[in-house]
Amino acid sequence: MSTTRAIYPGSFDPVTNGHLDVIQRASSLFDELIVGISVNIEKNPMFTLDERLEMLTESCRPFDNVVVDSFDGMLVRYAETRNCKAIVKGLRAISDFEFEFVMALMNRKMDPSIETVFMMTSAEYSYISSSIVKEVAGLGGDIEGLVPSIVMEYLGKRLTER
């Protein structure tokens, strides 16, 4: 019996409850879901890779078939090395789809055996992004219910360091 494995990639800087919504739902569709933190040298993340790995690992603890990892380089090449049959992409709005659609077509061109699965986030999380969470927290706003508790702890520490 073969295992159906998928990857849900992102920068997860930080992980939000919207991400966890997609993780929970995608983990029910595949035997194994890899949540892969992409290392993008062009981005300037608030949290180190190790911090993001820790926050995601803790947040994904309830999901038995979820593995947290990181990768550098092209997503489709990483997916090939991990024998993934699908790439899961979470969508909040039509603007997300336009960008992700082009990426999915390019990934299919590079490896037609890997499918891209688009998942709409649940309505209650459709406005949440890592960027908006960091902005609201940085301005002293309440982010409870938008991120897991470990992220609230990390954000609190990071913001007091400034």
C-alpha cells in the first residue's frame, strides 16, 4: 500500500489560525501532510527559521499525520524528493488565486505528476494573514483568536525586544 503524501508550503512568519484551518482540513485528505517552511532569502522574516519550526511543530502537535520541515529552492523539486503527490495551497481571496494559478501551471510544467490542490480557507479566517497579524500586534492590537498561543508568546517577546 502506498502512502499519499502532500506538502503545504509557506513562510509561516508566523503561523496563523487560518494556516491551521487549512492544515487540519488537508491532513484529513492525505495519509501524510508535510508543512514545509520555505526559506526565501528575498524575504526578511520577523522570526528565524528555528523559531518558525518550533511554532509550527507545537501548533501541529494535534495532527498525527503532519510533519513539519523546511526547504530551500524550488518547491516542486523538494516535493519530488519527498515523494509528494500534491501541493496544497490555501486561498483567502481571488487575488491569491491569480498568483497561485500561475505557480501551479509552472509546477505542472516541471513535474506533471504532482497536482496542486487549492483549498479555500474557512470564512472566519479569510482576512487573516501573517503580515496583518504582525502589524496589529506591533501597534498594540489584540490578536487573540487569530494565532495559536505559542505565536502570541513569541510575538510578545519579539515586540518587547524592540
